[in-house]
Amino acid sequence: MKIKKTWVTMAALALVGLSSCSKFDEINTNPETPEKVKSSMLATRIILNLGSQSSQKGFIQPYLLTKQFAWTELVEGYQYNGFGTMDMSLTSINDAHFMGKFATNETLKKSYDGLMHFARAIKFYDLTMSVGDIPYHDALQGESDKIYFPKYDTQKEVFLGILQELDLADELFTAGSKFDGDPMFAGDINKWRKLVNSFQLNVLIQLSKKVDDTDLKIKERFAHIVANKPIFTSNADNFQLVRSDKSGQTYPFYKVGNNYILYPMMSDEIIKPLQERKDRRLFFYANPSEAKLAQGLKEQDFAAYTGVSPSLAFDQLSAITKSKDFSKLNDRYTELATGEPTQQYGYAHLCFVIAEASARGWVKESAVDWYKKGIEASMSFIASNTPATTQFTHDMPMDATYIATATANYAAAFPTNLEAQVEAIITQKYLASFLQARVTPYYDYRRTGYPKWKINPASSLNADAPDKIPVRWRYPSGEFQQNSANLDEALKRQFNGVDDINNLIWILK
């Protein structure tokens, strides 16, 4: 009887336990938290990841690499041509394929799949542009095919895949429908088609040294897109984040909570070209030198602005800081919570891409017309995103009359020979990229040699080639530790086994 009583008690406790578990699940279910992931939720995360930039010091660092500033806090590697390793994480797109799987109908599936292929294309483009050969076909196959140690594809194979995915993204968006979860274009598939095709033109121009490759068909692809597919037509098409005076949405270098606004000094790589051309973008990018104002110059004087060379040794920069003879960043970047929209890829950039392709004879377009359009788009973007007050314009406005006159003057001075045309185009593309598009000007520099950035061997952190700017990043240590056999093969194939920042990747050969 005692044994029987014990079993009854245990059974009763078990029933209580089961009932408690059921109630526990009910009690701990948050009615405000979705239990299922939606395609739109994934889309929002992925799009914001594609369009976001770091804030504060992290925001400025890519522009130290592109010589737009000198930094006075401490010695910065990018400013002095010191490159480290590149993060090769793919977590930002590892669940992108679920967007299409969770879609509620076939046309939405096509739109979300189009977004997936575009996101993949950008991610793999960024990685291969940084290091060279990367895992592509085997990448992200751990869950589906149990490929935990992906092989490295050649850079040519990666670019062929990127171009194919961009073509597929355009096809899918064409057959798709407006979709939810898009903070950039509100799910407008026509806007996404313009972005996909415009970005492919950017990819193709970065392959300019491989123009004769019969597999890539660079000229044919470029001409087909320009003639037959939608591309950006104005700044309204820009792939950009519009900033607001809300927490988490302010301009990345806004002063609130930003301890780094004292450290940037405007570079002469930006100041001098604008001064030489009497280009009023100078007054929107920079503030006048305090020393020059003390000497009696006005803030409307081009000569009142002083750029410093980012190649100067750090102790020399410290001395200039004390002299106050340098230009700081324009107040609109630090005093306005909204700042200006931050572009990843914009219409002005596209105009210069087409201008270069036209100069090279890839398309039957007028190089000078696209060159002029690019400058106009740059000026119009800046003017439309700057309050018309003395603090931000220094009483040197860029109204429609000024922009028309300035662009006409630039067009009239456009060179006649190819090399000079490429230099002019890349220089203007660089000036239009001030605090925009992150490292794109660096990619143009290593491909074309323009702009002709100054290099100081005495201050260089590129120990093995102090007279050069590195042309790539090294592979991350995690790849050596976890995927060493495949990485070793890729290094032997590319660089005789040496992972060096001065080794040319395939697209630069």
C-alpha cells in the first residue's frame, strides 16, 4: 500500500508539472513580439546593413584612407597607408535566402529574391575588392550542404558570379511587385532596378583593366545596360539614408555624444583642387582657417581656406594645430542633426562612371556631357541639403545660376586626349565623393593612379613599400586558423603564397 501511495503521489506531481509547463509557456509569451519572422523584417535588416555607415570616428576612417582629412588625435593607419586584415564575415546576408521562402505570393517572392541577389552581389564585391580571391560558390553552404570549409574561387570567377547575380536581380525585380520592409525606396521595384543596373555599371568600370576578357564581355555588358535598362536619372534615385533628428537616425558625425569633432583637419587633396577651379563646393565642405581670418581675409575668399597634407608626419600636424592655420569641417556636418543623406551609391557617381566609359569608347555617349551631369548632380545635392545661412554657405551660395555657369566652365575645359579625360573625370568623381561612398575613391586610385595623392615615405606605415599606397588588405587570422588548406591554395595561386598588402590582385593586373 505504501508503494502504491508513493506512485500515486508521483503521478500527481507529474501532472502538475505538465500543467505548469503549459502555463509557463503562456505566461512567457510576449504578445508584442512576433513569433514568426516575416520577409519584410529580414528585408529591413538587410537593406539597412547595405546602406548604413559607422558613426563618429568610425564614420571618418574610410575618408582618411581616401585622403580627405588629416587626423590629429593620434596616428591613424589609414591616413599613413597602414593596412591590416579585412573582416570576411557573411553574417549580414546569411539568412537573405529566407526572404523569398517566407513570401506570401509568387510575385513578392521574386522581389525578395531579387533583393537577396543584389545584397549578395554587393557583399561579395566588397570582399573580393578588398583581398582578391574569396569563397563564393561554396560560401554560405554550411547549413544546406554541410560545407564548412569553403574553397576559394578565383577573382575572375567571383566577378562573373557577381555580374550574373546582378542580371538575375534585375530580372526578378522586373517580374516582382512592390514589397514591404524597405526603408530606402518603399518597395518600389523600378527604383531597385535602377539601383541594380547602375551598380553593375560601377562593377564593370572597376574591371577596366580586363576589358579584353572574352568571358566578362565588359564593353558589351556596359553598352547593353546603358541602352536597354533603367538606371539612375537624378539625385532622387540615390541609394542613401536620409537622416533625421531622432535617436539612431542622426548624421554620423553630429556633435551630440561625439568626442571626435575636434580632430579632423581638411586635406589639401580636397581644398586645393576646389580653390584652383574657384569651385564653391569648398565653402560647403570646409570652414575658413582661423589664422587666415585673423590676417584680414573674409570667409568668402577662396584663399581663406587652408588644407594640410595627410602625408605630413604626426608631429608636423600637431604644430599646425597650434598655429590654427588650417580648415575645419563645415559646421553643417557637426551642428545639424540631419546633416546630409549618406550615399552608398548615387547619381553623380554613376554619371562619372558613364563619362569614363564613354571616354574609353565603350558606349556611344558624350563623355563631356556625362562629366558635366556628374558635377551638376554633386553641386545640386549639396545645395539642396544645406540650409541657406551664412554659417553653412559662408555667403557663397550654389544656386541654379551658379551651377549652370560652373558646369559650363568645367565642360569648356574638358581635355581632348584620353588620359587627361580620365584624370579629369576621376578627380571630379573624387571631389563629389566628399564624405560619401566610403572607399570607392581608393578603388579608383589604385586602378587609374588618380587623383595623384601625395605619398611621404618618411611618415608611411607601409613598411615594405613606403613610397606606395597598399593595394589590398590581408586575409583575417580566422581563415588561417579554420580554413587554412583552402586559403593556402588561394595564396599560392595569387601571390606565390605571400599574403602581402602590396601584391596586385587579379583585376589590377
